[in-house]
Amino acid sequence: MLYKTIKVRNGDMLVNYNIYKCDRCSNDIEEAWPMVINDINHYCYECGFLMDIIDSKEYLRHSGFGLMPNIKAAVHNGEVVLWTTKKPPWETPDSTYRKTKAYRLWRKEVFERDGYVCRHCGSDKDIQAHHIKPFAKYKKLRFKVSNGLTLCDRCHKEEHKRMKMGGRNERSVSNQ
Ligand SMILES: [Zn+2]
Ligand SMILES: [Zn+2]
Ligand SMILES: [Zn+2]
């Protein structure tokens, strides 16, 4: 929707310049910015993409991300995801994710919170960061410290055995 009209100088003239509010997220969209107009509604390009009014090509062009080589965009679980690898991140194997900086940081934060000792037996030998809710299933919780638990190797294996018996969809023990 139109939010307000201001006067701006254009050479010697004062011209009207419209500022809209995105009808989905309420962010301001200036006239000169990319926007998606659908009947009477105005959407920022991000919302336009999320609502499937524009496609990823158009989104990338509007956002400026399109200048990056090999960049791709998609809406996944209601969020805009950008990537440059061959496959989108939700299709990349889980082993890749454990090499990421985000994962290492998460593990360190979990260890720090738990004082670098196993939360089950107190040992500080072979500690690992366990995901309370399996990371394969709960992607959004992967990097939440509250979903992490420091366990030693032995307790970690036991915990996964216990989870399996509980009928939960857990991967092999070597997965963290
Ligand atoms: Zn918006
Ligand atoms: Zn332990
Ligand atoms: Zn685990």
C-alpha cells in the first residue's frame, strides 16, 4: 500500500516520490526500489519471491545477488535460501555440514556451556556434541546450543542406542 509521498529534487524540479509499505512484511519500499505489484498490493521483492509471484531469476536480478556467479535461489520451508553449490543445501549430505564453521562453533558453544565434561558421567575423555533432537530430522535445531549435549564417546553411543530403542529415526552412532 502507498505509505507516503514525499517531494524530491530532480534537476530543477520537485517531483513526487512514493514510499510504499510491503503488504506482507510492512517494510518500506521506495518507488525506485524493486517491488512486486499484484492488483492493489505492493510487496518487497523478498515477499514477492516467498509468495511465488516472481521466480528465482527475477528475485536474483532484483536483489543484486544475481551478479554472483552460479548463485541460485529458492524458497525452502518458507525462507529464501541462496546457494552456489551444485545442489541446494538441504540436499547436501550431512557429512558436509559437519565440516562447516557453523557446526564447529555450535560444538564449541555446547562444550563450553557444559564445561567440557560429559553431562551423563562427568568424564572429560573423548567428548562429543550430541543433538538432543536428531540433526537429520530437525534441521532448524542443528545450531541451537539448547539442542546440544556434551557426552563422552561411551555415553554418546549409549544415548543413541537408547534413542533407537525409543523408535526414533536416528542415524548411526558415528553421526553426532
Ligand atoms: Zn515484504
Ligand atoms: Zn559419559
Ligand atoms: Zn548424538
